[in-house]
Amino acid sequence: MSLRGIRGAVTVDENSKEKIWQAAKNLVTEILSLNELRADNIGAIIFSTTEDLTTAFPSSAVRQLPALRLVPLFDTREPAVENSLPFCIRVLILAETNLEQNKIHHVYLGGAKNLRPDLETS
């Protein structure tokens, strides 16, 4: 097995705890499913949010998923860059997998679909 970084992002349409939590759960669940990952293979999940998302931590939502209860989770703030995508949650999952680098499924949902078309494989 090799350590791989798996990327993803999603946007929400408002700064609310419910929207942030639902988006974070959907994003992580989709990445885990497409890459056939189990919690035992995940070293850490790192989230970042744009400065306009202030009502919830994405990791708090993912912590509610029973399978991920013991996985180290971390939240951070994106730098405020002019013309960057608003209301955006990004994620980096560090996991051991047998998938080759070019077989990893990176997931970009909602308004984030155009962030990295070169990586998006779902």
C-alpha cells in the first residue's frame, strides 16, 4: 500500500451549520466510496473553509459518522484571495491505498466542480 493524498471540494449556498455539515458529510462519503477506503486506512482528514463560512467546522459533521470517529480531523481557514470561490469547503484525505496515483478519484461537487478539472475523476 502507498500513502496517497485525495482531494475534494464542495460549495454551500449559505453560511449555516446545517449546510456546512451536510456538504462535508456528502463530500467525504463520496470520496471514501469512490476510492473504496476504510477508516483503518485513513491517516488524517484536513478541511479548509473560505473566510465566509463561520458557523460550523466541517470536521464536527464528519466526526458524527461512526466509522470515522477515531480518524484525526483538522480544520483550517483558506487565505482570503481576490476572486476566489466563495462558500467553499476543501478537503485533503491522507490514506493508504493500493490504487495507483492516476486511479485516485478526486471529488469536486457543486460550484467547486471547476476548481480542478485536471484532477476530478468522479
